[in-house]
Amino acid sequence: MAADLATLFSPRSVAPRKRAVSAATWNIHGAVGGDGRYAPKRIFDVLSELGADVVALQEVPLSGPHGNFLVDLEHATGYHVAAGPLFQRRGTEFGNAVLSRHPFERVAHLDLTVHRYEPRGAVDVHIEPGAGSCLRVLATHLGLRPGERREQVKRLLAAVDDEGPHPTILMGDLNEWYLWGRPLRWLHAHFREKPEAPRTFPARRPMFALDRIWISPVGCLRELHRHSTPLARVASDHLPLVAEVVV
């Protein structure tokens, strides 16, 4: 009997505790709102509204006249920040960024540039949201041409397959207008789920589901919704997309 009890309550028989994580993706349009005004404080205030554990941002100003944006963001929000520059426009360098409440265990960058099109990429990070757990997050902003997006999704899925079975979140602005296009079909098939796609663009009157979140393994996604507050509708031309995840 004592042996049976020892087996029953041995460490191997205790299931790992699941942890809820809030994830969001948001194209912040260089912190220029629907009124055409550069107003980073509105971005910081919307991030405070979200209160997410991890956030993927696109079109983040990284240099030029607004090169202090990320420093100000870190001070205002307390997030750890990992960023990847991509392209220049009007003298300012823009890119992707991942914000995390927890320190990064690893930060890498994927090159998704196709031919001579505008440079594109993904920030690929590992985060430890709880003792002994590891969460992988890939944040991206895909190109404007269908063939470009197809090649970029192939590279992203190859990168996802290139590692062990960590819980993984792939999110960002996919720029995918075609609901039955191959990039979306490939992503749905790979992650074995087809989550609902709330419309997030344009922010004032959303008509298109350009922003997406996929989670693996299957069953980790608990909720998916857009964040549509008065401030979010003016802070950028996209609305944030938010997921509740159990890892």
C-alpha cells in the first residue's frame, strides 16, 4: 500500500500547472493616429488599457526624429523590449517589436525580405512566463504582394518547425486581404485551428481582418477579440487584437 501511494504522489504523476497569458498584436502606424498627429502617449495609454503579458508591435519608429520612442515606451510601461529594424520612410527607420512582462531568454531575427521588395522580417523570442515554462513568440509584418506573402509564410512555418515543441504564438499584421488565399490556408493547416478573425482595419470602422494570432499546441487559445476603445480607435489606423492563452 505504501509503495502504491508513493507511486501515486511521485513528482512524475503531478501534471504541470497551466498558466494564463494575455497576448496582443498591434500595428501602431509609427505612433501617428487617425488625426495625423504623432502622439506616442496615446500608444502607451492603449498598451496600459490592454494590460497584456506579451505584445507584438508593427511599424514601430526606431530612429530618426522619433528615435526615442522605444526608450520612452520602456519607461512608461515597464515592458522588456526586443526590436528589429526593417525599413526607412521619410527619414525614420521602422520595424517590429515584442514587449514582454518577463525577461527574454533568447532574441533572434528572421529575414523575410523577398527579392527587391520592401524589407520584411520577424522578431523571434523565448520568454519564461513561469517557473520551468518556455513560450516562443514570433512577431511579424508581411508584405503587400500575394506572392511575397506566400514566400514569407513558407519561411515562417519552416522556422516554427525548426525547434522543439514549445508553446508558440505567431502574430502580427499579415496584410492578407484574401480570405481563401494560400497564406491563410497554410497557417490554419499548420496550427490545426482556424480561429475567428475580428476585423481590425481601419480602426475607426473595421472592415478587414489584417491582424492575426495563431497558437500551438491546439487548445491553448481561450479567447480572441479586438480592443476597440475610443482611444484605440484614434491612436493608430489598426485596432489591437488580443488573445487569452493557456500554456
